[in-house]
Amino acid sequence: MALEGKLVRWLLLFLGDWRVLLTLFTATVILYFMMRKPYRLPPGPMRLPIIGNLHQTYYYSPLYKYCHDLVYTYGPVIRLDLGTVPCVIINRMDQAIEALVTKQNDFAGRPKNWTSEVITEGFKDIAMAPFTPVWQLQRKLAHSAFRHFASKDVLVQKIHESFNDISQMFDKIHEPFNPKSYVYNCVYNIIYAMTYGRSFHLDDPEFLRMVAIANEANALISSGFAPDFISALRYLPRTAAQKRLLDLNAEYTRRGRKEYQRHKDTFTRSDIRDLCDYLILAHQNMPTEDSDKITETHIVETLLDIFGAGTDTTSMTLLWCIKFMVAYPEIQKIGQDEIDNIVGHERLVNFHDKQNLPYCDAILHEVMRLRLPASLALPHSTTVDTTVGGYDVPKDTMVMINLYGLHHDPAYWTDPEKFDPTRFLDEHGSIRPKIKFS
Ligand SMILES: *[C@@H]1O[C@H](CO)[C@@H](O)[C@H](O)[C@H]1NC(C)=O
């Protein structure tokens, strides 16, 4: 009894001493960190609190070039913090294949941020929305509409019509000129005709407005908004630039809605006119438990995605094709001879000719290798704790694929800066088999 009392008193004294408490506390913390499985995150340049690596990415822009250069210091997979957002950037082919092919479901998410949320009416589109069952349904719907549409020759017909218009305009010009607005007009008309069955003349104010909205919104988005870097800032009053983006986006969405409504009002199952009609049809043909989950907003946003993804990228790629052909007339001649021999002068080229025009196909491949409209593509995010290139990547990390880095990967391309379409051809002059990304 006496001994027990002594022991308790001694223990109380012992634990009451702050030095003992501090030692116990420190030992616990150390043990906790030693026993926890440590994440081995990819390496990267030093980060500062709150702004992360923004001081470097701002100074060494463009980001894709900066990341490509960092590979020589840190290896193919690097980490940069865009403000408080940790981001893993994959800069080489092998690691990109690991993430996008071998572990595609692990990397199938999309990061959520202020910009992507406001321009998609709360992630109701396909391109930026996270990987969810509703998203999978929506993608299935869009696939089926596209499949039906592509199986008809309507698309080729629209392309030929639009191309004829533009080549007639070209014929009337007899001095040097900038083809930019013509190419944009041609591409918009093809995409507008295929989605909504309409097209525009080059100086139609409606068309000019559409291009102006897209250009201004793209410029605003690419310079980035503070809440995307530090999400708590979304609760501050909106800046003038944020308000402007919301206005532009509202106008853009309104147009999409108007076209959708026009189609819905005049829809008949026996006369499917364009992609919008196909989407309405595919939606009606879904089992009710599925179609209930897809709202009209989902369909409008799916259609808007086609414009967001298809107009600027295609126009820029075509403009680069023109520029490369001007810069490399000897390569242009080989391509032209191939078309003259295979297709002749009596008709225009179509999709079925592609397999018989390997050199032209290789030219397109090479232009798209060297000049990308979006060098970092759309960011992914991880759906689970996973790994890439031997590093850990925790769930919900933003992951960017540096296409510029991939396309200049010295392990895959000899002399990567050189414009040389033959790198895509084998010894028989056929296109080499490709790596398939999903
Ligand atoms: C926000 O999301 C958009 C679309 O996913 C992306 O393009 C942009 O880079 C993101 N911004 C930041 C800072 O993460």
C-alpha cells in the first residue's frame, strides 16, 4: 500500500515536469513520422510558402519549355506547386505511357478549380468534368452520336463545301495576304455545320462575334485567375477580369442553348440533320434510369465542348501546316506529287484516301509533333494513391502531361528540333505503327 502510494506520487511528479512531457511528445512525433509510410514525391525546384513555384513559372514562361528544361536537373517526372496546388508534370514518353495507358484509370480524373467550374456550368461538360458515373454515361452518349454521324458521309461533304468556298476566295486574291481569318472561318463553318447545320460568311457579324468571344476568353483563361492557385481566394469579390470571363461565358453558353432549343423545337426522329439532333436522339434512346441523369445542360455543354476543343486547335494546326509548307517547298512538292498521283485533279481528297497518302499523313504528324496548340493539354488528376516513374502521387493530385516534352524526348526522336516527316515512315514509305493514347 505504502509502496503503491509512493509510486503514484512519483509518477505524477515525473509527468508534471515539462521536460519529461516535451521529451515524450517529441518521441511520439518522431515515432509517428518514422512508422508512417512516407510518400516519395517527385523532385522539383524549391517551393515558397503559399505561392509555391509561381515565382519561377512566371519568370521562366512558357511553362512547357521550363518543365522540359527542368528534366535535365530532376528527371522526367517533376513537381511544381502552382500556388497552393501541388502539380506533377510528366515530361517524357515512357512515364506518359505508364500514366495514360498502363494506369489510365488512376490518372483519369480532372482537377477542379474556379475557372473550369464557371465555364462548364459546374462541370457539366465532358472535357473538364471529373471521372464519375454520370460522366461515363455522358461520354457514351456523345460517342454514340459521333459514331452515327461519322458513319454517314455528311462530314466529308461539309468539309468539301467549306473548302470550296474558301478556295474560291483565295482565287480572287492576287497579292500576299494573311490566311488566318480565312482558315478560322473555314474551320468554324465545318464545325458549326456539323453540330448545328449552319454556316457563316467571312464577314458575318455573328461569326466575327463568336471568334472574338473565344479569343478573348482564351486569353483571359490562359493568364489564369487567383482562385485557381489559392482556392480560398474564390470568396473574395470578383476582379474585373473574372467578371469579364463570366460575361463572355454567359454569352457563349446562351448561343449554345439557343441552337439546342431550335433543334429541340424542330426535332423529328425521321430526319436527323446534324450532331445536335444525333445527341437528342441518343438521349431519347437511352434507358430512362440513365437518361434522367443527363440533363439538357449536359447536352448543351457537350456541344460547347466541340467548339472549345475543335476550333482554335484545328485552325492553329492548319495555319502551321501552311507555314511549314511555305518554309519547306521541297517537302511540299513531295506531298503535292503524292496527291496528284493518288487522287488526281478530278475530285477532292477524303478520309478514305488517308491510307494511300502516307507522305501527306507524315507531314501532318510532323507538324503536330513540332507545333502544338496546347502544349500541356488539359490537366489530369489522380483518382487514387498511385505511382509514376517510381514516385508516389497521392490521390487528387493535379497531373500535367507535357506534350512538348514528349515530342522532344531524345529517346524517341533523333534530332527532335528538325522538321522531317520521314521520321514517321518506315523503309517501305508506310506510316509507322503508332503508340495509342486514350
Ligand atoms: C484550372 O483548370 C483548367 C481546366 O482544367 C486548367 O486549364 C488550368 O490550368 C487550371 N489552373 C490551375 C492554376 O490549376
